[in-house]
Amino acid sequence: MERMKIGTETCFLTVQNGNILRVPKVVHGENMILHINSYLFWGYIPFQDDTDFFRIEPSPIQKPRIDVAAELLDQGISNLFSSGDYHVLPMSGGLDSRLLLCELLQFTTSDKIRLFTFGIPGSFDYEIPSMISKKLGIKIEKVDLNKVLLSTSDLLESITETNRWTYLFDSFYNRIVFKRFGKNVCYWSGFMGNNLAGEHLDWYSGNSWEEACQVFITHERRCNSRQLFSSDYAPSFSIMRQPDGSSVPYIDQLDFRHRQPKCILLILNAPSLEYKQYFPLTSKAFMNYMMGLPFEHRKGELFYRNLVALRCNMIKDIPVKRTYGLPLRYEGSLRMKLKRYYVNGVRLLQNRPSPMLNYYDFNSVFRNREDIKSLLINNLNDLSSRNLLSWLDIDQIKKDFFDNKEPIHEAVSTLVSLELYLKYENK
């Protein structure tokens, strides 16, 4: 890693698809408290003075065409693809990974691809990839998170220069695939698919920069159950002060500048640049086309859903997580709404975890698994002993979570992650 100095902060540079990602390093004194407050609010460090990571320049698309978008995506994959390699694709129950899989099959055979998934049995993210695997005859490896033990040393070992200051538990689980398959394969990720598609546009419809900032700040606050940050911290200080002048919608400018590179990419990043990891949906041509679509084609992911339906015709009958275990064609239908009521009803009546969970029920697992409970308590105690957070009663948070059973796992995981990142920075 190359070190450089930007203002008062030491940063590390990580190259991803030809771009530079700045990962801020904690400094001491007043700036450290600002850094910590930013992390406690966002769960990552957005920092408003960063350059535009994706550097896209979309032009309005007057007549959107799915075949053109598919051709641009294929070109992005072609520029990265090596036919002699094995290719590993982490799979979920969503659209991005299945689209990427079907595109990869245009370039190689199923015996050269390995699928990987993790989660809890019964969840859509755990079960749907197996259905895809069986349908296409591709080998899959599954990891039941109920059987993955956790300790402070495990989490610390998972931190490298490519995943600092993000959602640490999410990052830890996403790095299991790299431990399993090592450095001699190619890893493919559907990163940015749902954001290019417009998943978030359902909760934003305005054209005001002030509205976009307020919506982004409200939506991105990591923990709503407790105020972890100090009362004098202003989250607006950490994000862009004004729009960048491009045609990209304001809410996307904020999302693409802050959340995607500073949070999601760091969760998905390989442990080092020694791993061959590709994010083909971030090819500039494909991103420019998707971002040039009319607003109404992105809202509700209309264009993207049609792209997936066309390119994934071979697995069109495989369920999708977003439709509660129905094929994609049932999106928005009465049948999907009834399935949602059924899934939620069975879960409540039988006291099962929701099949919509990405990982597991954190509130339950954090309290009931002795390995994780010990990890949490020890690190909360260590954080308290630092006397850094004078405005926060960490002992009361422990009591509320473990004794009073309050559903505040995000507060607990954020504080524990803060302590672990501080341990990493000071090792």
C-alpha cells in the first residue's frame, strides 16, 4: 500500500478497477473524535472532501434498449475475463449475482465456475443459490453461519487495509469466501447492480439538493435505537456540501460518492490486491448507460428487472428473494403480496427467523451464542475503559441489550466494531 498525506489525515490507497479509494486512518486529538463520531453516526467514514470515485458522465438515453445495456455489460466482463482461470461467484437470492452468473456463462463453461453462499438454513439467500446451482449444474459451497465461531482475534485478523472502517461483522462474513478459495481464482461481484437499477429511488422523488441531503442523512444513520454520536456532531459536515454539476440525480451523487465506495465496497473487498477481484457492473460504459436512463425507468428498477429477465431466461422459474420466494415475473402482483403475508405469518406463528435475513437474527444470536456474547461484552468493556466516549453510557447499553432484551443490536455491533478498529489501528 502507498501512503499519502491529505490535509491532516493519513490515508491508504486501494486500486479498484483503475480508480483510487481513500481509506481514512484515525488520527489523534480533536480529529480523532470527529472520526469516531462519523463512524458512530454512519457506520463508515464518508468524508465530504473525497474525489468522485466512479467518475461517470452519463448522457440522457432517449430510447432505452435492453440489448444495448447487455452488450455494454458483456464488454465490461470481456475486458476482465481470463479463460484459463477458475471463477468464483458469491451468490445471494437477489438479482445482481444471478445476472452476473448468466453473463459469465457466455464466456466459460459451468465446470469452470464455483458458486458460494452463506447465511442460515431456511433463508432465501441461503436456499435460492442451491436451486440455481442444481438447475445449471454448477457446484456450490454453502456456509451455515450458525456454525461459524467468532472471537476478537477472528475479527481482528479479518481487518486489512482494504476493509477498514465499515460494517465489520458484514465484512467478516463476506471474507469467508476468500479464505475458502484462496488467491488462485477470479472473484466476481455484482457490486452496484441494485443502485444503478434505482432500488433506492422508491424513497426519494425530489429535485432539491437540501431534500436529497436530508433524506440521505436520515436513511444512512446506522443506529436509530440509540444516539451513539455526541450532540455537537453534525452529520452534514461529513458529506458533499453541494452537487457536483453532473446530470446524475442528487440522491445518487450522495450515494455514489459516500455509501457505495466507503461502506459497501469495503464490505465486499478482497483482503488484499493479491486477489483477482472484478466488479464488472462498475464498467464506465455500463454505468453511464444505466445512469442515463429516464428516472421512471430506474424507479422501481423497471429497466433492470427487464434486463435480468431477458438475460437470465434459463433460470426464469427460480425464486427471487425480493418476491418472497416467487419467480421475478410475479414482482408487484397480488400473488406476491399474498406470499409476503404467508411468509411473515408462518414466521410469527412458528417463531422462526425471517427468510429475508441477510445473515441471521442479530438480536437473538448476539445474546444466546456464548462465543459472540463473550466477544461483545469484552470489547464493550475495553471501549468503556478508553474513556473516549464521555457522552455515552456504555454500561447502560450493555444492560439494556443483554438484561432488558431491548432490540439494539446495531448499537452494540457499531460500538464493538469501533473498539476493534481502534485495536487494529493501534496494534
